[in-house]
Amino acid sequence: MTTLSLKKTTSAWIITILVLFIIAISFGITMRFNQGRDINLNPDTFYSIMTVHGVTMIGIWSCAGMMAVNYLLSRYVKTSVKLNVFAYAFTVVGVLMIWASTLIGKFHAGWTFLYPLPFRVAWAKWGTPLFLWGLTLLAVVWLVWAIGMVAQILRNYSLSESLAFQHLSRTKTPAKETPPFILISFVSLIGIIICLVTAAILMALLFAEYYSNGGFVNDPLLVKNLTYFFGHTIANEALYLGLATLYEIMPEVSGRPKFKTTWYVALGWQLSLFFILTAFFHHLYMDFVQPISFQIIGQMASYLASIPSAVVTVLSVIFLVFGNKIKWNIVNGLFFLGVTGWIIGGIGALIDATISNNIVLHNTLWVPAHFHTYNAMGNVLFSLAFFFWVGNEFVDSKDYSKFNKLLLALLIIGGFGFVIMFYIGGANSIPRRYSVYPKELNLGDILATLGGAFASVYLLAILWIFIDLMKKCIKVFSSAR
């Protein structure tokens, strides 16, 4: 049952996430125009912006997925509003700590803060501990939040039911069905819990070195493995939470029957839990001292991770859409477009995750190309679809058609135009992470300027969405029911 308190907390989340998103997009546009030599930033400023842009984007869309799942869980289990408020309050504190360390303290070791960069201080001395403590706070808070949601699910569904084991038989109809939403949410939250525990271990190791004054030194390869296990996993699990909302909402707003958990849906999502936890090894192909078996596991897991979730989800959406009369609206339109962007970005990721290709592509713009595609044109659109749906819930409206064609056109033109510039750059060996490109790579300047222009179109669409949703969210705070 959805309470007014849950609606108010969800409204606060939506407003905060969209405000941070707009600022983070502006940071991204600034970086692209700097790379295009349209503006001139000090390198320290550029890399500080790059750091806060990356951390903010990963963080807010992880929160968006968890917040959406928390809201929709109220349809099936009793959820805790106090836990939601706790997560929101301390997330804001953690974000302020990270923004202060980067924008004021000029910490600029990148969102991956790869060891030993945080200890090679080229910024305010207090920037490093504040950044790391901010990350630690977020990891602990989100860990408590995720554990709380898992505990709420387990009150109504046993462990085997939460994982839909009873659906693996093709011949028997289970006595108790597990909705796809519960299965996907549970699997994704388990993955998030594992990666956040890893984040806590990582932070403990970094603090041990920072506060030991040279008495303890970390192993760089271990720290890099932990960093990418944490960062890669949470980014992907956040996208899976978005897919959970798709399974729950898309049939509903399309006038179609709800998705059912079949044996292949259950098996696919159960397997995805294991594949996604080992796919991060594809970030370490360049580390030649990494055991060769890990490199092979990384490539195989990267390929296999796409089969259960992507194939099962894509087939489900195809069966929903094609051959049926669908009343298209902004919600199912965003979900459908998000699946398209996710698959395109996923194919780009698989190309890079192939060892023979990775040698050529890994340190080029191909990498930001694929992760911006499945984030900006995938996961973000899943969350925006939920925002529109829940915004209409706030004002008791079932009309999802407003802004339909023009808004989607702006997102398509701006979003795909933006990422195509990255793909072209990657295919032409334009390096990533450069604040400006050498004159020999003047194609990078042109692509960066065009990318910034397309991103501005995308930002226009997000501003439009923000204004509409802001009005609906504000109404919740004045509501008496």
C-alpha cells in the first residue's frame, strides 16, 4: 500500500535526482566544449569536473533504481518509509561531501579514483579524505537500504520463492507465483549488497594506508580489482533495477496483461547474478600481471551476462509490442527507447570486452561511447519512464500522452547524436580522458564540439521533463491524503 509519506519521500528523491542530473549534464557539456577548444578550462578544473560528473551520474541513477523499486515494492510487501528517509538524508550528506572535495578541494583522481592517485595529492590535502569518507558514507547507507529491501521481500517470499526456483519446472504450475518484478529486484539487490560490501572493504584498505603514514601499503592490482568490481557491478545492477520497473509498469500502461515468470525468465535472471559479478574483469585486460584465467573469465562473463537479461527482456518486450494493439504514450515509449539504447550500448560493450578488440579500443572514446549509450539512452530512460508514471500517480491522472512525440524526438536526436560522436572518435583512436587533444588529433576537437551541441539538445529535453515533474511532485507536499 502506497502511503502519503512514501509519496513525499519519492517526490523528494525525484526532484533531487533531476537537479543533480541537470548539473551533471552541464558538467559533461562543459568538458566536451573544452575538448573542442570552444572554451578554455584549467586542467585541474577539467579533471575535477570529470571526477564529480562520473561519481554523480553513477550515484544518482543507482539511487533512482533503488528508489523506484522501493516504491513499487509497496504493491507486494510492507515497505519502510523511515528507511527510505534515512537513505535520502544521508545520501544528500554524502553527495555534498564529494562535491565539496571535488569542486572546492579540487580532488581530481577520476570517478574510479584508481590507486595510488588519491595519495598523490595535487589538490587540497583535505580533498582526499573527504572524498573517500563521502564514498564510504554512501556505500554504508545504500548497503543498509538494500539489506532493508531484501529483508522486506523475504517477509512475504521465501529465499527460493524470491529467486523463483519454483518456476524452473516446465510442467508444474507453482502454488505461489513470484512476479518478475520481485525476482529481478531481489537478484539485483543481492548484487548491489555484494558490491557495496566490497566497496566497504576497499575503503578500509585505502584508509589503512592513508592514516598509517607509510606503515601500510596496498597492492595496486588488488585495489584495482576491488574498485572495478564495485564500480562496474553497481552501474550494471542499477540498470537491472530499471528493468524491474519496466517489467512491472510497461504492460500496465500499454493495456496488456502483466508479464509472467516462466522457467526461462527465472533461469535467465538467476544466471545473470553470477555472470555480472565476474564481467568486471574485462576492465583489467591491460594489466598483464593479472592471471590469464581471470582475463578469459572476463571475456566469457561479458558475453554470457548479456544473454539471460538482454535476450529474455528483449523477447518479452517484442512479444508485448509486436502483433498487439498498443496505445503508445510517454511511459512505454521511454521504456521501449531505453531497451533500444541499452542493447546498442551493450553491443558496443561486447565489442570492447573482446580481448583482441580491447587492445585497440580500451583507452579510446569507444569506452565512454558504450557506457554513455546504455546509461543516458538506457538506464536513465527507464527511470524517467518511472518518474512520469509515478508523477501521474501523484496527481491521480492516467494521461501519459503529454509531450509524447516532441520530447522523444529531442531525446533521440540529442542522446544518440551525442554518443555517436564518441563512437566515431573511438573508431578513429581518439583517446579518452584528455582535457584537450593534440593538434594531430583535430578530429577529436570537431567531434567534441558536435557532441556538446547534441548533449545540449538532450539537456533541453531533461529541463522540459524536470519542469513537468516538478509541478506534480510539489503537489504531493500540499496533499492531505
